[in-house]
Amino acid sequence: MTSYATSSARAEMSELRRLKTLLPPELQSWVMVEATTEVNPPLLRTEEIGRDEVEIQIDLVKWEQLALDQRNLIFWHEVARIQNDTIPKEGWEMAALAIGLGGAVGELWVQDGLLLLLALALCGVSGWRLYQKNNGDKTFKEAVEADEKAIALATRFGYTLPNAYKSLGSALKTLVEITPSRRQRRKYEARLSALKKSAAQAKARVKSQREEQY
């Protein structure tokens, strides 16, 4: 008799294989889809794991709370981030900031003005890069652009445009309901609001095209 753990593991492997088939052909050779091993992880995390390799890590426990169409659109959002080249890169900024601060303190002690200026410049450059990476407006814009491309990917895989919008919208609503972090919920709510505007614009375009045909 098959144990629950064994059947659960098989179901997880089956889902990971299914998601792999949702990758566009041009990404399948270098984008990996794996279950996360973190403690209390985000639903999905996408990061570079090598020079020419990217991994999408999924919390399959939370993943099961989503319907199949919702999973697909949320997954395509991550795929779109890869295509848009907006996933986090291996950062040098924190290390550079630490080196710069350490150097500045050291040069204050020995009173070497030139080296102090160089250390402060390193702090400034790395600090600015960190600010750009974590800028709220920039990350929101990137998320909205990824949602738009996720809709396009869905239509590429056979969804109608209305169903693609509906599936992503319901996925974002579910994420709002199941996410404990207020800050993260607000991000989902902002994306949902932008998606509704985009859907209304798409509907108006389709209506205008039909009217022109007749």
C-alpha cells in the first residue's frame, strides 16, 4: 500500500514536471523549476544560480492553495520576469558597502585623506545601487510589466485573452487573502488594481476593432 508521504512526493514531482512544460521552448534548457527547501519561504523565488542558469523555487505547500489556472498565471509572471531580465542578480553591493564602511573607519583612524575619499565613494556607489534595487516604484513597474507579459504568455499557450485576465486576477485575489504580511498584501492589491485597468483597456480595444470591422 502506497504511503501518504510517497503519494505526496509523487504529486509534487508531477507538478514540477508540469510547470516545466509551461516554460517557453527557448527557456527550457536553462531555467530550472524546483521545490524550495527554505524555512517559511515566499510562494515563489526566482534567482540566478549560475552564469547561464536560473532557478524558480516554489513553496508547494502554499502552491496547493491555488487553483490550476491561478498557478499557471502566477508561474508565467515569474517566467516574464526572467524574460524581462528583472530577477535579482548576484549582488556585490552589500559586500562593497561593508568594505567601504570598514575602510572609511580605518582611514579615519590613520587619517589618510585620499583613501578615506575612495572608501566613501565606494559606499556611495554601492548604497545608490542598493537603493535602485529596492526602489518601490521601480519594482512595482517591473511587476506590472511582468503581469502584462504573463497574459501574453497565457494566450501563447492557448488561453483566450479574457480568461487569461480572469485567471491572473483571481490568483492575485487569492494571494491577498492568504498572505499574512500586510506589506506584501498591498503589493498584490496594487498589481490587481493595475491589472483591472489593463483588462478594461484591452476590452475597449477589442470592442473598437469589432466596430471598425462592421
